[in-house]
Amino acid sequence: MFQHIGEMVLMLCRTLCAWPQVWRQRQKVLDQLFDIGNASLFMVCILSLFIGGVLSLQSGPVLADRGLAGVLGAIVGTSMCKELAPVMMAVLIAGRIGSAMAAEIGSMQVYQEIDALRTMNINPLSYLVLPRLVAIAVALPLLTIFSILIGWFGGAVVAATNPRVGVPFQSFFRVLSENVDAGDVANGLFKSLCFAIVIGVVSCQQGLATIGGPRGVGRSVTKAVVNSIVLILILDYFLTRLLLYFQ
Amino acid sequence: MNPVVTNHQGVSVQVRGLRKSFAGTPVLQGIDFEVAPGEIFVIMGPSGSGKSVLLKHIIGLERPDAGEILIGGKPVGSPGVMDRFRLAMVFQSGALLNSLTVGENVGLYLSEHRLKPPGEIARIVAEKLELVGLKGASDKLPNELSGGMKKRAAIARALVIEPQLVLYDEPTSELDPLSAVTIAEEIVRLRQRIRATSLVVSHDRDLAFGVADRIAVIHQGQLLTIGTPEEVRRFNDPLVQRFLSADFKPSNHPPTP
């Protein structure tokens, strides 16, 4: 575990050293961005809509029974942008994109494509890892913004249509806008940027560390997804503690 | 078959006391040899004798436990060696990047190092593909090619580098005899054209004795002999002789009723 973390930190540092080459790799970054958006946008919509909806459904009736239904917009708004959207999107992207990254790089490792790059004096970190890391670091915060908006909408729809909650659409968003500011959204985006780096680094490192044949690729994919999710959840706690100091 | 090389563009290779173990199992046990610039040097030996591991050490993909490898007099692991000398390796599987077309694979070295403008790269790629008999295959993906075509595309990728040293890992394995002859001709032609040093790992006796200036026979991580094809053929060692003369004799296996 500690060896893996050490390798990941080393890989991140070496990839950041290759940062000046990011402009040269822009076409690969755009291709990766397209892949990430194309593979996950629909799932982001569905997931966020239902997360916002279930948040309203769970907390709405409890608040309404105590005469506090009016604050539902603030609760859904804050929870979505500070916690649920960044974490749930990170978990989704770890499953959909992290696994694909580990599988692709793992296959390249197994079939000696990465060795071939090295013999041509092409650094696999700048050729393979850098574009993926940059793309996911851009895409995940964007998807998180999208998820926040859809989640708010889902929460508002349930709040307005569920008879046990009964908070009108306009009232929901008025309370939400009074209680959620740009700092809260920035809080969530910072988290999602950190999670994106975790997913990118873990997945690429697992891909590069693949040994054996197709079975090895399968093992790497599983490890990439599980390790990413575990690290995201642990990191989430510490980031939340850290960000509390800035409120 | 083995023309005298006068204008050396190739680079020398020296392997000294090379040792490597994997999980305590020795794979290379003190390998020493030298390859002169422009020479075609073939390393033969049975499967699992350490040939491919040796090749990976020479190109710098593996680090030795002991010993050293010098390319053009410089240790292979030292900074700048890969920039200073143009090295290429033709992998057993071809190792073409599956996400790129054949043309993109062949031109990858030039495009990634920005050595030529895109139009010039396209011209060079077409020229090299035609040279290996793959004219018109530029837009195909590697998975649309046969094993022999993949190997020829990998050779074209190596040719684009204009290498001073080319390493071939089992270049004729899994190939039909006609494709194997094409590959052998390509290895010799490359030396004639650009005077490159070639290091070929193979257990294909026809290829080895057809193209080599010198042959080394390796067994269980140790060199048994090094010499010209004739010297190796005459080398009086039971292991070498058994390896070189191994043949299937139907008369030894009477048909079952």
C-alpha cells in the first residue's frame, strides 16, 4: 500500500515535470476530454437528478413536520455543492473513466507498446499520463458544476411536487440562493479537482504497473477503481476538515 | 550475403559481465561480447535461455544486477545516450500502438520529436511502408494486419528513425517462410543502405546462418560460443550441436495402427 502511494507520488511529480509539454499534447487532451464527456454526461444527469431528488425526499418531510420546510433549499443546495456532487461524480468517474484509463495503459504495458515508446525515446508519462491527468482535472470539476445544477433542479422538482414537502419551485431557489454562495461552489470544485488528480494518478499508475496478460489488466482495473474510491472517501474527510478553516 | 562494411554509420555495442536475476532465479549469468559497428550479430538459443532479456538490457528497458553495457562507448543507462544515438527495436509482437493507424505508428518518432513537418513525415512514412511491401496500408489499424504485416510495419517504424543500432526480437517467429525471407532480406538491406548495426535474437537457424556476420549461442543465461556462422557450425559442443541439428524425423515415430 505504502509502496503504491510512493510510486503514485513519484509519478505525479514526474508528470508535473513534463507540464511544459502539455501544449504539444493538446490534441490528446481534447480527445480525452471528449471521451470523458461522451462516456459520462448522460450518467451524470441521471445520477445527479436522483441524488437531488432523494435528498429532498428524505429531509423534506422531516423538516416539514417541524415547520422548517422553507430551509430545504439551503440544505439541498449546500449538500449538493459541497459534498454530494463532488464525491458522487468522483466515484462515477473512477468507475467509468479510471477503469478505462487503467485498462488502456495496462494493455499497452502488457503488449509492449510502452516499451516501444521508451525505445523511441518517447516518455510514456508525457505521452500517456499527462494528457489523461490534464483532461480529467478539467473534466471532473466541469461535470461537478453540471451535477450541482441538475441536483438542485432534481431537489426542487421533488420539493414542489411531493405533497409531504410542498415547497414551491421559486421559494426553494430563493432560499437556496440566499444560503449558497460562490465560496460553497468553489469548495466543491476544489474537492473535485483533488479527486480528479487522485483518479488520474491511481489509474495511470495501476495501468503502468500491470504485469502478466489479460488477467493482469483485469487486476489493475479492479485495483484502480477500488483504490481510487477508498482514497476519495478518505481524502474527502481531510479536505472537509481543511476547508472548514476557510469558512 | 555478408558484405564488408567500409563506411560505418552504425554504433558499437559492448556487453561486459552482465548478470540478471528475477525473484532469485538467475536469467543472465555473466554475459560478455562485443558487436562492431555495422555488424549483423545474431544471438541464438532455445526458448527461455535469456535472449530477449539480454536485448531489453541493451536497449535500456531493464537494469542489470551487475555488469555494464556500452553503446558507442557510453553506458546505456547514462543520461543522453538515447538522445545521442539513434536506437530502434523491433519487438517480437511488433508492439505497434493499437490506437494509432499504421502510418501514425510509423511516423510516431518523427512527429513526437517534431523532427519534420507533417507533409514531410507523410512522405517518409509512405516511402518506408513501400520499402517493406506495405504500400497503401498507412490508414489501416494494426488489428487489421496479419502477423507478418505487423512485423514489417514495425521494421518500417524502426527504419524511419534511420537507426545506428537496430535490435530485432525473434523477427521471423510466427511467420510463414515467404514473410520470413522478406524480413531477412530487410535486415541485410538495412545494413547495406545505412550501415546500421543489427542485433538479432532468434532461434530461426535459416535466418541466423543466412544474415549473420557472427553468431552467439546462449543457453541458460550463459554464452556457449561466439563466432562466424561456419565457426559456430563446427563448434564441438553437444548442446550447440543438438540445438543446431534438432530436426523432426518421422521415421522415429511409427504411425499408430
